Amino acid sequence: MRCSKPILVFAACLFVSACGSAPEPPTASEYKPEVLNNALPEWKPKDLYLPSTEAKGNWYLVTRNFTASGEVYSPAFWFGLLHSQKIIVASGKETDWFAAKNWLRSHGAKQVIEYQRKSLCNYCTDVYMINSDLHQTKIN
């Protein structure tokens, strides 16, 4: 046993001394960087509308001269679109009513959309959003 202790110490010293120097670092020509995120992420809008469960009360909102196009509407309009119990589209022409109804449906309206003839203006379209227990309204 006396002889084996010096041999173990010698082997350990030999093992440790063999790993004494670090390897050479890679040169710049050997290193090839990866390209990550070479373009901006593509953002796509989602047609997801989440109505509030706490929207209560009696109110109405009128949007005069409504156009079923890419016009920017106020937050009150979008709130009314999602939370009203009934929508009335008053228009001089039925084709304008169909265009308004399709636009409102495609933007989240799930409630009843009524048509009322607007006798004073053939080219005007008004949208009435009503949230009331007494929504039996006649619009002129």
C-alpha cells in the first residue's frame, strides 16, 4: 500500500498538468454569425370583439351620415355597436340599408338591425343604437 500512494499522486499530477493550456480561440473568419429577425414581425389585425358583461342602463347613440367604409369611428360608436339591444338604420334607400347592415354585421353587431325609411333625405343614412327596455322608437 505504501507504493501505491506515490503512484496515485504522480498520476494525478500528470493528469492535471496535461490540461494546463486553453485551446486557441476561433478567428473571425471561422465564426459565421446567424441572422435572426432580419425583418419586422408581421402584424395582422384580428376581428375579435369582446363585449363587456357589465354594460347596463338606458342609453342611445346616434351616428348621422353613416358610411359603410373605412371611416374612423369614436370609441362610443364601437361600444354602442357591441352593447346596444337594438340598432335602427334610417335610410332613404334600401340599398344603403343593406350596405350599412352588412358592414355592422361584419364589425361585430349581433343584435336586431331594423330598417326605417328616412323620408326627408334619400342619400342620408343614420344609425341609432339603443339600449333600453322601452326601445319601441319611431325615427323620422
